[in-house]
Amino acid sequence: MLRHVLNHPRRITQGLFGAILLCIPLRWLCVDIPNERFIFFGIPLGVESFLIPALGFLAFCLIILVLSFKRGRVFCAWLCPMHWYLERVNSSRNPKVQRGRTAVLAWAGALLAIEILASFLWPLSQQMAFIRNPSTRLPALAIGGTGAGLFFLLFFHFKEHFSIRACPYGLIQGVVQGPDTEQMRFSDPENTCIHCGLCDNVCPMNLDAKNECDSLRCTGCGLCEAACNSVLGPDRGLFRMSHPKDREA
Ligand code: SF4
Ligand code: SF4
């Protein structure tokens, strides 16, 4: 299992980004309001040092933007927890299994998302105090409840439709995508496709992989490529991440 993960850099970056997000409920990455400081991976930083995480965040955004020029929706496929979620719930085409997974993971995801947001500002003890004494904190509880409800709706109902049509990063990608951006490509010059449907089954965006992998809807996650290689043999699959120049050749 560990070997399987280590062989997949995308899985490792997804795991690392998930671990960074989990640092927030653990209060290793948060705002410490009473002491007017920022906790940066366990290191307390005063207001005067706040520039360090701010610049780090800016550098991270710039790196993602530059990579997006070159590789397309890298943030989606390599970092975004929503993509991880979609890989889980959309990997089964059995409607009963898909509904069961979605129901369980949507609840878990909504509660975790709201807990991460709340923990960025308040420690768990303070959140529990809110819940124990709701009458004094009605606005905060109403905001928290509405937020959890919206996250549930996002995970349970909108799913990949949000990622395709409304995700802010996806919309930015539509602007930065240029003639030099790599894209997934399907090519079957020798008619070797056996129409097993596995490429469609594994697609987290629920795309018709053969026909839509070169569109902006595709995150370039490479799951269709791996699936096809597993059916037709290593390096014999019909999907490739390719540069526009390769496509012209
Ligand atoms: S996984 Fe490969 S062989 Fe199977 S349908 Fe998709 S392209 Fe064809
Ligand atoms: S078409 Fe392939 S690369 Fe694109 S999102 Fe679907 S599985 Fe990932």
C-alpha cells in the first residue's frame, strides 16, 4: 500500500495538502486572537512577522498560476480536497454504491470543512462553549449552521458540476489556458480501444473521457490514462498528457 502511494506523486501531494489543512483544527496553523498572533505550523508569529506567511501564501498562488499556464488545472488534480472527494464518490457507476458513498462522505466533508474554517479563528474549547451556551452566540451558530448546510449541498448535490462550472480556480484557468498548455489527449489510430468503459468509470469529473479529455472540464488527473494502460498494457493506453506541439506533429 505504502509503495503504491509512493509511486504516485499526485497522491503524495494530495496527502500533504490534506495534512496541511488538518493542521488548522489542530491549531498549528491559525489565528490566536486573544494573544494577537498568528500560529504558523506551531511557531507563534507576532503581528510584525505576519509578512512571512502572507508572502509564503502569495508565492504559493504564483507558483500555482505559473504551473497552470503549463499543465492546466494542476491545483484541482494535485491539491484540491474536492477532487479527492470526487475521485471517491464518482469511481463507482453503481447508483446505489455511489449514493451511499456520497451520503456518508458529504456529511463528513461538510462537518470537517466547517470545523477547519471555525478552528482557524477559535480553539475547540471555545467552539464547544458556543454550542453549550447557544442563546448567547446565536449569530455565530447561525453562520456555522448555514455554512455546514452549504458545504453539504456542495458535496451532496453540486459535486463535479461546481468544479466544472463555478469553481473560481476553474474560471481563472479558463483565462490562463493558452496555446502552450498541456492537455490530456485521446488517440486511437490503430483502433485498439475495446470499449470497456473503464476510462469513463474512473473519471472524477464524470466526463466522456475519450471525447472530453482535451476540454477545460478535464483536470488532467491522469486516471483515465492509468485505467487504459491497465486494460491495454503499460504504455499501450490511448491517453497521453501532451503538449500542443506534439499534437500538431
Ligand atoms: S479504457 Fe481504453 S480501452 Fe477501455 S474504453 Fe477507455 S480508451 Fe477504450
Ligand atoms: S478525462 Fe481523464 S484526465 Fe481528465 S478529469 Fe477525467 S480522468 Fe482525469
